[in-house]
Amino acid sequence: MFSIEHEFDATVVTLVDEGQSPLHEDVIVNSFAECITVEQYDPVSDRMQKVSFSITQMRDLAAAISLPEGVYSRFVEDDEIEAVE
């Protein structure tokens, strides 16, 4: 299950783990104009852990999810992806 909220300066997507145990903590994705942050509570350290991606890094990650193993380069002009030799 997930939710989408539009706030003043960001779009917030919360991913809730469902199904059989063990379940993971919610993942919160904040999409700003200049970057995207991914946060998750860590019960071991009792802290929120945060990772920041540039918009380019997030586009590369989204493209990489459906590609086979390899090294790739994404061309921004036409959003084309090619393997790097």
C-alpha cells in the first residue's frame, strides 16, 4: 500500500510494507524540485535514516530497475539508454 500527498514544496510518497512478517518500516519519498530524499526509521539506532538523490540519479535508478546487468549511460536529450563498453 502507498499514499501520495502534495505539500507546498514537495510531493510525499509513503510506502507501507504489507504481507507476511517480518515487515519493514515505512519508506518515505520526498520529491522536491532539486532533489529526492528517501527516509526510513531504523529501530536499531532509533533514528530516521535519510538518503538524498539528485533528479538525474533518480531517473537513472528508475531506468535501471528494468535493465539487465551491465553499465549504462542515459542521454538526457532524448532520454535514451545505451550500454557502456
